Amino acid sequence: MLASVLVVMVAMAHLAMASSHIDKGPMPKEWPCPEANQVYPCVCTSDEARNLRLDCSDATSDTLLETALAADFPFEHFLELQITQDKETTDLSNLHDGVFQRLTFDRIIIRGTKISTIEDSVFSYSHDNLTLLNLSGNDINDFPFEAIASYLSLESLILDNNQLPILDRMETTSLQTLSMKGNTGLKVESDAFLDTPNLRSINLASINLESVPRALFAPLSNIEVIILDDNNMIELLENAINPPDNPLAILSITKNSLPNVAFNSIQGLSSGATLDMTSNRITQLLKVIWKPIFDQLLPDGEINLTGNSLDCGCDMSWIFLDPDKKYLDIINEQTTCYDGTEVIFLDPNFFYYQCS
């Protein structure tokens, strides 16, 4: 009797298990991604934590991308979208509103396409969770900076090497990194950063910038890195660099044409910061202008003036007559005079007897 009961119980258990599997249905091989042929030429992958990534680098036309993204996606949230192409071999030129359906992404990387315009709501379903938007190396000449306010989690915006004509005023409390490098002829509005209080890094290199608008960085109490390399600046006006509370750790103004800087043009450097002014046309380090800059860097900062034709005359006497040599200690070792003599090896006696 007992054996019969056990047989019945085992049979019922097997039946229940079978019913359970029938109810749920077989899982597709690619789960949680769609079937591979449905999203081709895009490729969907997932890791052990079920983080989904979508690579559409082989979708080299508007039609191919639209067809792939029209697939039935079991899950609509992706960690990353990647489209990395070569302009010589792609015809992808448009991202219209709705192309991404209801898909959401934490990170979007689209590089090397012929896309010229980014519409306001093309990434609308990612407004709450997008943290990185990298659109470098495309042909973008129109970007909705006014829409940045709606991206509540956006931390990094990278628009390098496009054709953007203007950097308009933005409003965002989440953005920490902004890179506009290589947008030749970009005009930076004087109020561009008025409502971006948490920016920590700004790259405005290689945009043919001729002058920094006064107080451009004044609203940025958290800024740590400003890069203005490889521009056409011939002047640095008073209050050009003046973030409050001395937050700057790196200020790089290399490969410009600056013969000098104005009084109080560089402020906001933190103690121990690096000021890189390599390859300009600076000839003198007048005390009234440069001592306030050096003072900000004490005691452990560095100033790099390599590639400038420094006169190394009495204009620098204040550096060598300082008994503690604290100003000399923060000059980069490779900084030289116009004749190639390394500044750190100049004879202090010259300044004592000729300049006192």
C-alpha cells in the first residue's frame, strides 16, 4: 500500500514539473536578447549579470539601422549602444525621432558616421538613465543643447571632432564632463556654463578659439580640469579663468600664441595644481602678473613653460631672489630660456648683482 502511494506521489510530482515547463515555454537560445537574425546587422550580447549591449556598427545605412531596431526586444533596457564606423564606408546619416523605439540605454556611443543633426527627442526614452553620450567624429552641425536639462543622469557629453558652430547655454545639474575638442570655429557663448554647477572637466582644444570670454568659468566652483590646447589665442584677458574657491587641478593652455597674460587672467588654481603653458610665445615673467599665479600653485604645484622663448632677465629676479626658492621649485625642469639654458640652472648671483 505504501509503495503504491509513493509511486502516485512521484508521478504527480513529475507531472507538475512537466506542466510548469510547458507553461513557461522554451527559452530562446539568445535570451535575453532577440533572435540574432531579427536584429541583424546589429549584435545583442549579455554578460553574466544580464547586462545587455547592442552593437550596430555594421548597420551602415539608415534603412539597415531602422530595420534592425524594429525587432521585438524581450527587454528594452540596455547598458550600452555602440555604433562605431568609418565615414569612408558608411552611409548612415540620420537618426530620426523614434528610430530607437522604446529602447533605453545607460551609455550611447556613436562615432564615425555621417550623421549631421541630432533631433531633440531621438533619445527620449533614455532621459532618466543615460549617463554617457559620446557622439564624437561625426558630421554633427546641429545639437539640441537646450534639451540637456531633460537628461537627468547625464554625466559625460562628448562631441569631439564634429562641425558644431556654437556652444549654447546649457542647463544641467548632473553633467560632469564636457568635451568639444576639434569643432573648428566653435563659438563659445559667454553664458554657456551659467547653469552647469557640477561640471568638473571641460575640453575646448582645437576649436580655433582666439580669446576666452571674461568670466566664462566663473559659475563653476567644482571645475577641476580645463583644456584649451591648440587654439589661436593671442591674449588672455583679466578674469578669463576665474572659477571660485580654487578648484582647478589642471589648466592646460598649450600650443597657442600667447605673448603674455593679463593681470588676474588666471585664478582658481588649487594648491598643488598643474599649469601647462607649453609652446606659446611668452618671453617675460613679470612679478606683478606671474607672482599671483605662482602663489596659487604653492607648495607642490607645477608650471610648465617649455617651448617659450623666455628672456631670463631681471623680469625673473623675484623667482631667484626668494630665499626659500619656493617659486623656482615649481617650474618644470624642462623649461628653458631662449638660448636653451634650463631655467632651474640659472645662476642666482646674476639676479642678485644685476637686478637688485
